[in-house]
Amino acid sequence: MKRFISLLLALTLLLVVLCGCAGGKSEETTAPTEETTAPTEQTDAPTEQTDAPTEQTDAPTEEEVTHITFRVTHDDGELKEFELSTTKTTLAEVLIDENLVTESAESSGFYDTVDGEYADWDDNEGWWCFYCDGEMLMVGIEETELVDGAVYEAVFTHGFN
């Protein structure tokens, strides 16, 4: 029963963290990018055209290298900083690739270990809060697309205060 309550609390925490501040605005600044157009070959095969607008994202293509800073504030206040260069597109991908985060065994998408330190909700309501350029993430790290030059943080947190 205690395990069920713990899991329920962890899922509630995840829901609050991911959805709790969704009403706030966040501004992202991105560096201008240079676009080049390569010549294309024309074929006899018919092509389908759509009038749907295309969306341009700041996510790097596979050939582009993104440089980010990842800071970890441990429970004892120790601050570690990692300079990372990657071709990955999301924060979770690069942090997993660098062995800096571990996903919870009980909850997919909930990361309870950062830089080797486990945050246990049952032990003084410990959890990891993730930020980008000083603002709390409004989505999980699996949905957080990397922005070149951004500073991402994981801060060991107790409760919701």
C-alpha cells in the first residue's frame, strides 16, 4: 500500500511539474540562422503539394553540433557544470548519452537520478527540477528541444515551496 501511495505521489508531482505553470509565458531568443538552398533534381514522378504552412524549429539537424551548458545543483548545494557538444535534438537524449540522468524504474519519463544523485520523494520530498536559461521547463526533458548556447539546469528540490 505504501508503494502505491508513493507511486501516486510521484505521478502527481510529475503532473504538477509538467502542467502546473502552463499558463505562464516564456520567451525564447534564438540566434539567426543562415539558410542555403541546394539545387534539386526534377523527376517525372508526380508530387503532392499542400498549402499547409511549414514550421521552422530551432532543433539542430543531424549534421549540426549544438553546444550547451548543463548545471547540476546537488542536495548539499554543490554545483557542477558540464559543457556539452552534441548532435542530439532533445535535452533527455544528450543527458542520457552523457550518463548524466537516469529514468525512474517506476515511471517512464520521470528522471530521478541526476549526476549520480538519487532524488527520493519518500525521503524529505526530494525531486529534480529542470530549467532552461533560468526558467522552469514547462515540458519534460524528453520534449525539450536543444537550443545552441542555452544553459540548462537540474536543481535538487524538496517539496513544492
